[in-house]
Amino acid sequence: MNIFDIVGPVMVGPSSSHTAGAVKIGYVARKLMALPVKRAEIRLYGSFLATGRGHGTRYAIVAGLLGMKPDDSRIPESFSLAAEAGMELVFGEADLKEAHPNSVELILTGEDGRQLESVGESLGGSLINIARIDGLSANFSGEYPTLIVHNLDQPGHVAEVTSMLAHKSVNIATMQLYRAGRGDHAVMVIECDQEVPQESIAWLEHLEGVEKVTYYSLEERRENK
């Protein structure tokens, strides 16, 4: 346990779950896009929907999508800043099954037309969980560099990815494997102790049977690329 587990996160209030956690969910989604968001459909669920307006959940999520962190003094101005940036905002209600009560479904479109769908959960104390990405389970915290590989459920893909990481001296902190069904779509979610080199991500994207690679970096320099 560290001091932040006791006194809470440094943040713009009023709530560590409805405000700080919401900022982090938006921030992680922005970094997964790896480019500015042009359109954001924000679907709220549970207490995010019921009480989020009073706790600033909406402007917190938008602030994260603009690249802000929970201690950014501009968070209350996020709607006007989004308008200045040309970001279209659409709010609605999420139709989720057995989801955490502090959940939001984000459907994002980047400047180049690329789309990303994610479901984020705010667990309290500004801790979050990214539960789903593009319709498949993910479950990662945003505390580590995270590699998400969508692939066909075929032999050899896990070995290819883990061998590449070993070759680049990247240690695996956690690894989760999901699949829609035998021989169907699958996903690897790998939290790492080191950053994954960009050239290695590009190499993965060109492997036969790999459908999509998404990377969440902790490095600020990647954020606006």
C-alpha cells in the first residue's frame, strides 16, 4: 500500500470514481486511438448515467479524450475545448449486460476515419478497468504498457508474440487470452514492464492471421501521433 491508497489521487473533483476515474477512462481510450478523436459517442451506464451529471462524469470523460489527466485544471472546460478542437460529442445510454455500475461505452472515430469501441469501468479511488475493446474482452488497468493483439484462433500466434517480446527484452507482467470460439476471433491482452518498440508493433500488424494490433503506451511522446 502507498500513500495514494490512503489519501486518494491528486485530481480535480468532486469524485475519485465519477470524475478522476472517468478522466482516466477517456485518456486511455485516446491513447489507444493514437491520434486525435474526431467524433465521440459516449454511452453511460448505471450510476455514471444516473448521477454522473452532478459529479461531472461527462466533462471528465471528454477531458480524457482530449488528452487531459485527472489533475488538469481545464477539466471543467472540456466541452468548450472539444468544440474548439472540432470534436463532435454524442451522449446516450449504454445497453450493457452485468456491467460494473460505473461504466461507459465509448465509440470513437479518429481523424483518419479509424474507429475504436471500448467499455471502461471506474472501480473507485481513480482505479479503472478497460473491460472490452472492439467487442472482445480486454480487462487491463492502464497502469502498464499494454499490447492488445486481435488474431484468428490458430496455433502459433501466442508463441510469435511472446518470442518477439523476449527478443526485445520486454518482460510480461500479465497475459490474458480470450476467444469467441474455437477457430474464431481471439485476442491477447499483455501488460508489460517495458515499452514495446514501435517497429515491433508494425511487425506484428503484418503477420498472417493477425487482424489488428492496439497498443497503450505510458510514454507522452506517443500520445499525439
